[in-house]
Amino acid sequence: MSSVGMRLVASAAGVAALIFSTSLATAQEPKAGNQRQPSAEAEGTKKVDEIAEAAKLLDGPAGQPECVWIGRRAVRLLYRDDLDTAFRHMELYDRFGCPPSHIQAAFRCIVRMGDPDPKASESLSARVHACWVNPATEVNLPAAAAAPAATTNR
């Protein structure tokens, strides 16, 4: 074979390999996209439902969707000790005309609940939502933790 023929065969083999690898990559993409889409849609619907629930239960500006969304994020960031980011969220919260006292009351509720049990299925987001909707939520502490132990001076 001549050198021109060898070059032609080599370039044809390279083009065929490139087309084959591209077709394999595109054949795998839709499967990965379809698996993630339903969970993202379900999570988005859950967030919308939580915001709508808060709007129904809260009177005034604390129930407005933008106040609920930013306020809950600020409370969650405060609890995780990410103060710089929490303060930036609280500046936005103030800019929208949302009541700062509601963040304080919701954060107080979260702190009173204490650290979540690692074995419990309840997440921090669920706690923040419960405290946002009703900051006066009663804390269910075990009797031993609620009553301080008696001490003696000896």
C-alpha cells in the first residue's frame, strides 16, 4: 500500500473511533438524567408545599414566601455556626421588609430543642420548618434533663 492509502485508512479509523465513542457517550446521558429528575421534582414540590403551609399559618410579613425562604435559611445557617453567610441572608431578609424578631424566635426554638438525635430520622430542615411555623413549639425533654439534680454543700 502506498503512504497516501495508509494515511487514508488511518484517518478513516480515527473518525470511526471518534463517532463510536460519541454515540456511546450520548446513549448513556439520558439514563443518568432520568434517574435524577424525579427526586429533584419531588424535593422542589415539597419546598413549595412547606412555603405555602407557612403562608397559611403565619399572619403578616413572616408568612410571605420570600421571608419564609430566606428566614429559614438564615436560621439553619445560624445553627450550623456559619455566621458570615447567615448575616448576609439576614441583610436580605431585612431588605425585603421581613420581621427580624421572627428569626430570633425561630432560632430560640431550635436552640431549646437541643442537638438532634443522630438515630432519629428528623432532619435539621424539618426542625427549622416546625419552629418557623410555630416558634412557641413546646420542647419535649426527658424528665431527667428537665429537672436539675439536687446538690449538697459538703
